[in-house]
Amino acid sequence: MLEFIIYQVRHLDKILYIGSTRIKLNIRKSIHYYYYRNNGTCEFYNYIRKNCDFSELIFEEIFRKKIRNIEKYKINEIEQIYIDKINPICNQRKAYCELLRNGFSNNEYQKKYRSYNVVCGCGSNFKKSSEFAHKKCKKHKRYLECVKIN
């Protein structure tokens, strides 16, 4: 059994973010602080940098439950219920999506798509999620130059 916590982050009277974690809330807060200090780019960190200081944030547990490992998706369902109900300012992505693509939930589909192996004409193997970065590498650029010449 895994213990999950759903938490909210508040600043003054505004609820900024709702998230879930399997680790202690103070450790999760430290991870948020790391990304805040090291230029994390999501809306949550950008909002904090523009509107307040990290020390002014209040992290509060709003739900706790033990769940079997095979039911981890259920915590995302519960988290999404809180997100829909409270409508925090900085949550950009859904925690849970019921839409099915080819028999997979949206999250399962994304994991499968991202882990798909690609073999490029330049001879490199990479995950589909790394395709953009691969196209910038020297080996691929040299390959494109050779293809243009021929």
C-alpha cells in the first residue's frame, strides 16, 4: 500500500496550485523550492516569481489515502476532482483524463507514445519524446547536409 497526499498551495486568500505526492509534504515543498530557484518554467513558478516570495506560500494537506500500487491512477482521479472544484490559478494540466485513445487512457497513451523507439536515417536510435532534441544534434545535421548534396 502506498500513502498519497493531495495538497494545495495558497498565497493569502488565493489557492495557486493543487498537487499530489507519495513523499512527505515538507520534502515535496523543498522540491518545489528547488524548481522555483532554478528557473522552473511552469505557470506555478512563474506566478510566484511575479507576485510573491516562496516563503509566503502555505502548503496544506487536503486529502490522504492509502492505495494499492495497481490503483495509483485513482489518486489522480481524486486530485482532478479537487482541481475542478477549487479551480486553482496555476494548474495547467489535468491530473486525470478519462478520454481513451486506442484503448488507452490519455496518460497511458502519452507514456506509450513517448517511449516509442525511433530509428533515424542518420543511424541514431532515440525515444519519440527526444525527436526534437535529436534533430538539433551534430550527427543528424551532418546527415541532412549529406542528403542535400546527393
